[in-house]
Amino acid sequence: MLPPGAHSASYRIDAMDCPTEETLIRNKLGGMAGVAALDFNLMQRVLTVHHTLASTEAVVKAIASLGMKAEPIVSEQAAPLPAAEHKPWWPLALAGALALGAEATEWVGLGDPWLPALLAVAAVALGGLTTYRKGWIALRNGNLNINALMSIAVTGALILREWPEAAMVMVLFALAERIEAASLDRARNAIRGLMAMAPEQATVRQVDGNWAAVPAAALRWVRW
């Protein structure tokens, strides 16, 4: 139940596409004075804030402190689905090759221990910087999410000089993240295609029995 006089503000957050980011934002904004409720649409990457604030600048700054950018949506129409973000695969492929190299060189004892360590650290740096950045933001905000746990686990493995294990764990986690993102993009593309097929006008029967063409966006569904 929203308080009297509550307003709503919607934001596009391109970095928000999974429950991990949702939890971070919910924990950050949930206790903020003046914020009554939060609605998340992860498929469209849209956050709607119901509030009684005089200005939503504090909301935007709070989201920015989580490493995300909140862009206000001023249109009353539903926000369009975000375009698929194309990231090159070669850094992850190179990180995987370096991790395999660390495994191989340690197994055969080649350049032990410096070569496996060098290859492993390079693989972690190439494939895990995003995970470390997200993990640090989560820890800074008191949230022990999967990125924070992975950062701690890989750092511990490096301290223990388990070079191949640290590199391979980070690369596999980064690969899983990329596959998840690709699956979400495919779902968004499918929904975008369905929305493109929706008619712009609909023929509606009026009270007097006549039929009239009206914009489809102006229709309101009624549940009987």
C-alpha cells in the first residue's frame, strides 16, 4: 500500500539484468527515507521507484555508488527493450588459454613456480576484473553476493599459490556469466520481435454499437 501523495519514477539501468544487481539496489534503496516501494523489470532493465521525495537525485546517486547508471524514463509509454550489448569474446578466450597454460606448465613442471603463477595471474586479470569490481562494490555495501564470494575464493587460492585452480575457477565463472547474459539477450530479442508484430491500431466497439479505430496503446485491459 503506497502512502498518500506518492510519486513514481522509472529508470533504465543497463547494468541491471540479474537478481544479483536487483538485491544490491534493493538493499541500497530499501531503507532510504522517502522510498515507499521498488518495482524491478529485469527483462527490460527498468526500475520503478515509488516515493515521496521532493527530488530523486539521491536515488540516482545511490545507484551510481553501486557502479550503475540510472537513466530517467520520461515517456509514459512502456520503455522499449534495451538493445543487445555486444562484448568481444576474445579476452575470455585468451584468459581460458592462459588458464589451460597454467594447468599444463604446472603439471609438467615447466618454469615452476614462476611460469604457472604468471599465466594464472594474467588469466585472472584478463577474465576476472569485472568480477572483482562487482565483488568490491558488494563488500563495500555489506552484501556477500556471488561476485564477492568468487573474488574472495580466487584471492585465497592465489595467496595459497594454487595458481591453476584460481585461474580456472575465475575463467569458468566469467564464462558462465557470459552465457547467462547471452541467454537473456536472446530472450529480449524474442520479446522485441513479438512487440514489433503488435498492431498500432485496434478496432473497438463503442457504446452506441459502432466500431472505431483507436490507438492500441490507449486500450486498457479489463479482467472479468
